[in-house]
Amino acid sequence: MWLFKRRKKNEEDTSEPSVSDKMAGKIAVAGIKLQTAFANKMNELFRNMNSKKLKTLLIIFCLVAGGYSIYLFVNAFVNTDKESSGFKVDQIHVPEHFNKSGDGQIPEANVEEETYNKIQDYKRYMDSLKQTKNYLYDSIITARPFLMDTVLMLEEIYQSQKQK
């Protein structure tokens, strides 16, 4: 049947693994090395003990771990103190203006004459820097890339304000 024919694999599937796959491989190798080192240390520690002492240590470990597990299980049901619970569920606090666009709250832009004069002085200063000390001008523009755009925008606001 044509419905169940096998598809050929793309050659892209056999390309080099991605960065995340490489990192996952390195993490897995590190985990295996850590496990191997831990197992070797434990083997060295318990190699010279006789079987009776090993069995006693195993029974003590199982009793302590099992007892602690039973304590946690019973404590979860018996303890009614809400502050000592394992986790706490709080109400979600929604911001006051969550579903509002905020378009109506923007105040109308206003540029005063004094500010406009300062902007003109700054613009002339930047133009003189551009002509005389280009390296200084470039460093200012690099540090503040949209500075001159803002100056032009403020000039436009003042001009539109003046026309009204």
C-alpha cells in the first residue's frame, strides 16, 4: 500500500549534534565520572569490613532512612500548623493596570522655551565637536546612540507646540 511506505531520512538528520546536545553529553559524562568516583571511594571504605559488620550497618541505615520517611509521611497528616507545611499556596496579586493599554494616561508633551534654547545650544556644541574633535563626538554617540534622535524629537515637539 502506498499509505505505509517508508520515508527516506534527510541528510540533515545525520549532521553534527547541536550545542545543547554536546552540553548534555558533557554533563552526562561528568555525572558518570562522579558516580564512578563515589562508587570507588565506597568500595575502598567497605572493602576490609567483614560481612556481619556490613549487614549491621545496612540494617541501621535502613531503619534510620525508613524511620525518617515514616516521620515525614505521618507529620504531613498530623501537623495542622500551616506555617510548618512543606509548601504554601498564596493568592496571586494582579497589578492594578493589568488589562489597560495606558494610551489615555500619557500626558501631552510640552517643551518650554528655556529648554528649547538649551537644546539648541547643545546641538550647536555637538555640531562643533563633530567638525573639530570627531573622536569625542563619536565616543558620545557610541555611549548614547539615540541622543541626537531625542534632540530632534524635542525640537519637533517645540515646533508643533509653537504652531498651535
